[in-house]
Amino acid sequence: MRTMLKAALAGATLLTPASAGVAQEKIELKLWHMEQPPHRVQRVQELIDAFNAANPDIVVTQEPQNWGEVYAKAPAAISAGQGPDLLFAIPDFTPILKDIGALTSVQDFVEELDAKHDFVDSAVDAYSYDGGVWAVPLYNMAMNLWYRKSVFQEAGIEVPTTWDEWKAAAEKLSADGVHGIGLPANKQLYTDQTVYSFMVNGGATEIYNEDGTLRFNNPETVASYKFYADMHKLSPADSTSWTWGEAEACFSSRSCAMVLQFSVIATYDSQAEGDANDLGVAAIPHAEGQEGHHTISYANAVMLLSKHEAKLQAAKKFVSFLLEPENYGRFLNMEPGLFMPVTADGAKAESFWSDPMVQKYRSQVETVIKNAENGRLFGFTSGRTFPSIAAISAQNIIAETLQNIVVNGQSAEEAVAAGQARMEDVAR
């Protein structure tokens, strides 16, 4: 008996609180996001470090990805059991992961956060369908027209509000080696975004009918592509291979008088003159006969992928940390002027407005926020959501349609008809 008691007591020493604390494993969370620029990665890491320090039982690590690969890479990684626990998303990316069963509705969590922070309704709506909410909104992005006030003034040009005025301004500014406007024509997401910004200002906001059939091939879409192709003739020859960075560089170097861009103010501040009084940010002009100015707008979000309850709760804790006003402004200002708040308290947060770059370009930031109120996103309009848009977006068919015009020489009518056929094929 003594021998057995000694053995039992010896075993019990292995379960003392101190020993149990040493043996307890930390909850590890892997975050994937597509914000690759080093300064954005650094800011995310600063927030991760602060969260990890405040939560010693959780370890968050980040693995930056890129939009060109993630549509295929994420499903493959998840299928192989190597996917992330948190993954940033845009509305047309989320249905891909939902359709493979990788997502569980976070409706209760979003409602809890909404009660505390007050989400912009449209940001939640973009992820609400099929009886659930599939991601937590984090930030908004809206496209605007960029120009230099001094250049317009010297040329005697007023900020254009209609397509006719816009084309006239671009033609007048196309002189002395300067391109009147820089527009992409690459088969890539940036071109999807700029083309759709023309479409929403040309009466072609909807690409779906109410019953989910496609209505991409319509006169308004054709007219929007015709006008885009005409304006593209005033862009640099290499713009058929542009992504966002090339447009920013063209504007910063004064080679392009105007560009359509999400407001990456830090690029202008570091690569151009950095004169806040000279940077013009305006609403995108609309077609004659159309009312109001619209733009493409993305409510970016984060998907919670872990099926493990402890990991899921840890992930919720991390997302809650990011949305706290004292942290949220620092998160948004990993790229000042680009990432806009999607919560009421975030829009007022001192951590957002106190950022030196935001203070310097406050009027431009306020304009971006105002223009974003009229934001739209293809496949997520009029309160209708059709998940097949994920396949259409992944194939960049909106951009492909433009390439068929400006590179392959098709008429707008031919290209748009072919674009609808392609959409119908991939949406099956």
C-alpha cells in the first residue's frame, strides 16, 4: 500500500498548478491577408504584437498573400488542412470558401459587435445571404478621381462632372509628353474596378436580373465600355499591363494628369511633391443623362475559418481587439486614406484622425468618406446577392471584356456579348 501511495503521490506532483501551466499549449492562430506592402505588414505586426502581449495564451502570426493567387490558393490550403484561421476577404471572394464548406455563419458575433460599435449597414449586407453572415466587416475602400489642382488651374479646367467634360479635360491635358489620363487595361482586378466605376456612372450598375440571370449585355454596359475605350486612347501604351502601383507612379511622376485610384495618399506624399493643397480628389464623372456620382466600393472583411472552438473564440477575441476604437484607427492607417472605417465609433476615433498623414490630408480623406456613401460593387447591388459573382470575379471577365476591345480589336458590342457568354459559362 505504501508503495502504491508513493506512486500516486509522485504522479500527483505532475499535476500541480505550476506544472500544468508549463504543459498548457498556447492557442496558435494563423492570419492570411493580402496587404503585402511592407509598411502595411509592419503595422499589422505591431497590432499582433500588442494583442499577443495582452493575451499570453494566444499567439497570432501573419502570412501575407496576394490577390492574384489567393482565390485558388486558399481553397487548396484548406482542403489540405493547412489553411489559415483568419482570412481577409472582399465580398466576391467569400462565396468561394462558403461553397466548399469552409465557413460557419458569424451572425451572432457580428450582431454583438454591431451593438457595441454600430456597423455601416451596407458593409454587413455584402456578407449576408443564404441565412447567415459569412465574414466580419473591417474596412471600406472607394475609388475616386485624382488630379492636381494647379494643373487644372493652369489649363483653365474645372473639375469634370460629366463624361463629355471629362473627355475634353483629358484631351486638353494630353500635351508635352503628358497623358491626359491613366487607365488600366490589364486582365486583373484593378481593371475590373475601374471599368465598373465607369459602368455605375453610365447606368449599368446591375449585371444580374432579379431572378439571378445575367444582364451584363445591355446598351448601358456597351456605352460604358465604348467610353472607357475612347478614354484609354489617352493613356500610356503600357497601361495594358498596369496594376494599381503603375497608375500611382504615373500620377506621382506627372506623366498622367488624372487617374482613377483608391486613395493611397502615402504614395503621393512620398513619391510626388507631397503638397496636400494641390492634391485633388473628386467624385467620378457620370454619363450625360445620369444623376449622381457613383463609384466601386469594397467592404473588406475577415473570415473566421477554424472549426476548433478554442481557436474560434481566440479569433473572435483578436477581431474584437482590432475593432476597439483605440486600436482601430491604427489598423486603418496602415494605409492612410485608403482604408475607411465601417463602424460609427471608428469614424470618430481619435486613433484614426490623429494620424499625421490623415491630419495633413484631412479634406481628401473626408471627400473619400463622402464619395463612398454612393459606393457599389458588382454582384452585390439592390439588396441582392448572387454568389456566382465569385467565379465571374475570379476570372476577371469584366477586365477581359475590355481587353477584347483595346487589345484584340473587337467592337464594344461584340466584346460585351462575349463577356456575358463567358459569365454564363463560369457561373453554371
